[in-house]
Amino acid sequence: MTTVRRPTFAGKSAIAGVGYTSLSRESGVSVLDLATTACRAAADNAGLDTAEIDGIVTYSLLNDSVYGQAVAAGLGGRPLDFAIDLSLGGQAPCFAVALAAMAVESGMARNVLVFRALNGRSGLRIGSTSYESLTSDFRYPIGFGAYPQYIAMWARRYMVETGATSRDLGEIVVAQREYAARNERAILRNPLTIDEYLAKPWVVDPFRTADCTPEVDGACAVLVTSLEHARDLRQRPAVIDSAAWTTPRGSGIDMSDLFSWEDWSVNCHTYLADRLWGAASVTKDEVQFAEIYDCFSAVVPMTLEGLGICARGEAPAFVASGATRANGSLPINTHGGLLSEGYLHGMNTLAEAVLQIQGNERERQLDRNDIAVVTSGAMMDGSALILTGDRT
């Protein structure tokens, strides 16, 4: 049995600021410009001068972004004491924040920016990109190359095992569009009915166009510091209460390593849940809202079940009951999710949780905004955080 250890930064570190650029289908500026703008905005949201930034963590996929050192130069601040550039995608945001918190707790840095920036629509589009790898000579001749195809196989396996239907996926999309209608950042804001969802064209079975996140140009950043320091800054701190990462056995060779996974009907959060909850000062029953990574609609029920919030096969009914909507028992993806707001590879999923805890979401602000679970990742590698308000 794995021993659960509470990270030393848990309860002692916090996210103190959030920054965005606008999200668009064509930014018209460089990725460096986007990154620098979002990072400045995060520091400003916290009420911190960029001269105080001494660490940066970022992540990119297929070289679609810029190095943290370049952003530090653009900010014109002090030399960096800590810098990490991760070669990861949507599994990274919660993990990147945990790395920043580790740096702060260890004394290597005091104020660390975590950002994701990309021209994901007008530049390199991950959803349609072929992945050259060790196994590509075997996959491409049979037409098995783009990322949505891998997720589709995995989602269909979940549906076979649990009895989930296309209508169940549609309920997720419809619920999140309700939030997006009140989110000025969201790319897709028009309300959607189930019938309209079912009339959407197929991308790859079981996904219609509305099941797939829209790729966008933009950037998002958060500022991580100690809880003690965050209390002296502008916003209510989002305390980092727990964190977990997983790379299950058989993962990591390349995009087709799904063929070595033991169970295609579960995702990374099944593997990290015990450590996440075991290290937290709160229980899953105390969680007041959730921001769930959702590059495709099927990720939401799999993650809810993986985290133990819903029993196996019960997440679709939970969503259909209205529980995930603003007046429900567990609001989920209060910005509309990646499915509506746009694909910043999950950084905006994390940022939304912080904004809710800060109390800065205006007409989308939840009344119960003190304890959140946030996830990053759709398939087997992934990470998660428990965030709380400052309750001392």
C-alpha cells in the first residue's frame, strides 16, 4: 500500500494573482508578447511589482511556446533564481504550480510565475498535428495519427464499460455553455440545446464538433508565493492544500502508448486520487466546486469518477441532474470549460478556480467558493490540486 505524504508546501503556499490575455482565433502578435502580457497581468492582479518576480515555470508542446527566460527578459525584472520549461501539454498546469510551490517552500524563490502561452489557432494546431514518434511508421499507414483519434478510442471504451451515451456527452456540453454565456473571455458563448448538440457533425466517433475544445491564441498566468506573503498582497489567497501527479506504468513512450495501458476506461485521476485526498486537509465531500480539464467532453465523467466524486458509471446521471450547474450541489467548469472558453491547455481551468476563490467572477461568482478541486490531464499522465480560501 502506498504511503500518502502531505507535501511540505501544502497549506503554506498560495496562488496570489491571475492574468489573461484575450482569447482569439488570430492574436496578431507573437507568443512572447502574449506570455509577457499575461504574466504582467498576474503580477498586477496580485499587486506585486514585476521586479519582485524571481522564478518562472512554463510548459509547451511541440515547441509551440517561448522559454520562461525570454518572458523574464520581457518583464524587465531581476535575474531569475528559478526557471523550468516543461515539455508537457494539458497534464501540466497543476503540476507546474506544485513545482512553483516547491521552489517557494524550499527557499529557492519567493514569487514564481506559472504561464501557458501559444498561438494555438493561427499557429501550430495540436488537434490536427501528426506526431512523429517511434511508432508512427506503424500508425500512420492505417490513418491513426491525430490526437482526437486517440482520445476517441479511450472515450468509447469508457462508454462501452459504463453504458454512457452520446446524449450524456451532450449534457456536459450544454451545462458548460450556460456558464460560458456569462463569460466574456469564452470563444463559444451561444447557448446550446441537446437537439442542437445531436445535430452537430461528427469529428471522430464518439465526438461531434461540440465535444472538442476550440483551439485559440492566448495566454494565462498565475503567481505562486508563500501564504504568509500572499496575505500581504491584493487578493484573497488561493491556498494550495494538496497536489498530486501520476505517470502510470506503460505511459510515456509516445502518443500510442495507450496500447500498453491496463484499462482504457479510466484516466490519470483514478491513479492519483488516493494521494490527492490523502494529503489534503479537506475531504471530497467538502468540495464546493470543481474545475475539470475537458479538452473533450468525455474527460469530465471519467475524471469525476476517477476522483471518487461519483461512483463508477454514475457521473453522466450526476451531470444530467443539474448538479454541476451554478445552483447545483457541485458547480463544474464555471467558465464554460475548455470546451467553451478555449484551449489554453488547461491553464485557464486552474485560473478559473483561483478567480472564484478570490471572489472576482462578478455575475459568475459562486456563493460557495471556499474549497475547489482542479485537474489537469485527460489520459494517463496528469495532475491535480486542492485549493482553498485562507481560512485562518
